[in-house]
Amino acid sequence: MSNGGLYKDNLLINNGESGIYSSQEAKFVTYENNYIYGQTRSNISASGIEIDGADNLIIRNNIIHNCGNDGISLQNSNSTTVEYNTCSIS
């Protein structure tokens, strides 16, 4: 995801790695109302949403269930709002 995007209302089930991944190229992106289920660790990570170095993000109202790693993983990110998400395991 590049600058100024909206990633909304997606259904992400049983991916081999993180459901959503953003690196330092992402800025001013909103991730909202996504349903992420059953991410499994096959190569790198299995977080529901994994952010590494992206800035000025909004992560809101996502449902993240039964992932192999973190529900939401934030690394090296600035000015990021995380609110009203549900992360759970079965």
C-alpha cells in the first residue's frame, strides 16, 4: 500500500503469512473494517496486520482472529492510531 490509501472491508482468510503487511513506503493509509482469520506461519510471520516502518496510519475496527503471531504488530512506526480492533484466538 502506498501513500494515502484506504484498505477497507476486506476478507482475508488462511494466508501463508501476515494478512496485511506494510513497510516504510506506506504513509497516510487507513486499514478499517477488515476481517482477518487464520494466518499461518509458513515463511516469515503470521500476524493479522504487520506494520514495519510505515507512518501516519490508522488501524481501526478490524477483527483479527486465530493468527499464528500477533494480532497487530507495529515496528519502527510513528504517528499511528490503533483503535477499536478485536484480536482473539480460538
